Amino acid sequence: MLAIGADGNVAAANIAIQAKDVAITEARESSSSSMTTKQSSSGITLALSSPIITAAQTVQGMAQAASQTKDVRMQALAAAGAGLNVYNNVDDIKTAAN
């Protein structure tokens, strides 16, 4: 038996061949692989917005900020900010209420 590795080294010595026709062919190793990845997503996002809800959230946020400080000026500033927000959105709030 004669074995020739991929690097061309012969694994036998003193080989004598007698034949009418000798064919030396290459050996091949082949492999293939494939990977398929599929991803899909779907959904619906529903967001409701209303000037009344927005104003209420702002007033709540300002009240929470005021409750977390002992500084009277900061509490007054939070109250003024909440009042200003309601004042600036009065027309939108009236329209939404109707």
C-alpha cells in the first residue's frame, strides 16, 4: 500500500510498479455547511395621549419633586411649574374635556 499525505510525504518506501497504465490521482476532502437564521417580530403599540393626562402627570411629577426636598424655595418652584403647565394647557384641556 502506498499512502501520500496532503503535505506530499510518502508513507512507503522502495515501491516498484509494473503495469500497462498507471494513473496517479489526487485525493480530495470536501465539506460544506450551511446555516440559516430567520427572525421575525410583530406587534402593535397603542399609546393614548391627552392634554388632561399629560397635565395630571406633570402636576404629579412636580408634587413628587417638591416632597423630596426640604428647601421651601424649591417646593414653591415646583408648585409654580405645575401651575404654569396647567395654565399653558388650559385651551387643550378644555377642548379635550368637551
